[in-house]
Amino acid sequence: MRDIVAGIHRRCIKPRPSLPDFRLLLKLLWVSSPAGSAFSGTNVRGRQSDKRSRMRHFKGLGFQAASMVAMTKAAWQYRGFIASSVINDFKTRLSHTRFGVAWVMLQPLAQVLIVATILSNVLGARLSGSQNKYAYVVYLMAGTACWALFTDIVQRCMTVFIDNGSLLKKIQFPRIALPAVVVGIASINNLAYLAIVLTILPVLAVYPAVDYLWLPLLMVMTIGLAAGIGLFLGTLNVFVRDIGQVVSVLIQFWFWVTPIVYPVSIVPQALRSTLALNPVFPLVVGYQNVLLFKTAPPAELRWVALVVVVMLASAVFVFRRASSEMVDVL
């Protein structure tokens, strides 16, 4: 009798519809944030004092920091998995090819040479501030080294969780390892490209200088900025797939508002103030200063470092809060 009643109850009462994916994500982020906790539960009804509310806020921040550290440790424990995944990616892409690893360097280099040839010879583009007739080619290669690293990481992180959805459902491992894998792949690609650029520079009458020591710092900051943006958008892209399409268009626009194929001197004075809002701009200028002009990166690199820290912290916070729901959405 009880089974019959339970069956009728299940047929007659409709289940509550689930929230859309983007509403679920917003709810998770709001409830878990300090602002959401301040307006939830007994705080709204005034049953707790402001002092207890502030204490809870600080405890929440401490818990978030501890969770970020634990996530980093978990990724470090799986460093063997990350390294093997990076190696397997190169083996898969370069197997059965005649030139092997050379394609990693030749593809971006060919693009640079084509653009430089067209702009230099056909359009007559010249670079002021340098007597070297190959200065524009070096200028373009330096800017491309930074931009290629940045966009490669962002675009890979955008789809890393969607592309590995079946893996996330079958195997239990720290999900943060997947972004670490794509960052490793993009970094090795960029190192290979930068190595061939440094090899070509003496042929173009641009010789090594002590300012090359700035390159590791510039690479680390570029990787940090790209990883923060990519992880943040990649997490949101799991719940709202339109984000991936929008970001692809925005990256193309972002390329042309960054002085990579043109010098800053041709930007109208009224628009130069907008370059300060572009966090990639100081990094690109830093690469160009170091590789071509043999000077230190611009002073604006300081606020870029702050942007990198804030972006990484925000991305890890969003990822940690939404990671538990990713598998259900995928």
C-alpha cells in the first residue's frame, strides 16, 4: 500500500525545475562571497551583532586563502601528471611530421615575417628611434612573442574544462591540474619561439645585451595575467557557453588596440590615455624595449603586477566555488 501511495505521489507532484547554469553559478558565487553571507541567515534578521559579522568575514577570507594554498599543493602533488600531459601533447601534435618540433617555431615566425614584409616593403612602414633597417621586423617579433604567449594561454584555458569533460567525469584528480597543463604547453611553445628569435637577432644586427635578463620576469607576468583571465573566463564558459564566442571576437579587437604591428608614436594623442587601461600594453612595450631598444621595461609594469595578483586571486576564488558543479553541467 505504501508503495502505491509513493508511486502516485511521484507522478502527481512535479519536480522543481533546476536553475539555469548561469543562475546556478551566480548563486554559488553570491552565497559563498562575504557580501552574500552578510545578507543571508540571521544577519538579515539582526540576530547577530556587527562584530560577529566582521569576525565571520575575516574567517571566511582566511578559509579562502587556505583553500587556495591547498589547491596549489594539490597541483604540485600531481606535477608528474601535468608534465606527462604536456609531453604527450607534443608527441601527439608532432608525431609523423617531417620537421618535428621545428613547426612550433616556424608557424609563428612565418606569420611575423609575412606581416613584416608586407608592412615594410609594400606600405613603407619604418620605425623611428632606430637606425637599423630591420628594426621594424625586430619590433614586430618582440611584440608577437608577448602577444602569442598571452592569447595562447587564454584561448586554451577557455575550453580546457569543456574539452576534458569526459576525463573529469571518469577520473578523480585536482581540476586545477588541467589549466596547469595548458599553461605548460603554451609556455614551452613560446620558449621555442623566443629561442629562435634570439638566434635570428644577431643576423639582423641586433646583438645580446644585459637587458635580456628582464625576459624571465616579463614572461612570468604575462603567464600570470593570461592564466588569471583564462581560468576566470574558462570557469564561466562551462556554465555560459556564449562567453567563449564573445571572447574570441574581443581578442581580435584587443590585438589591434595594442601597439604590436604599429608604434605608439602614431596613436593620436587623444587616445593614448586609453592605453593605460590595457594591461597587456606595458608587457608588450617591455618586450620591445628589451629586445630592440635594449632598455628596461616601462614603469607601468608595477601596476600590471598588481593586476596579475588580483586577477589570479579572483580566478582561483571563482574556480574553487564553481568546481563542485562543473561535472554536473558538463
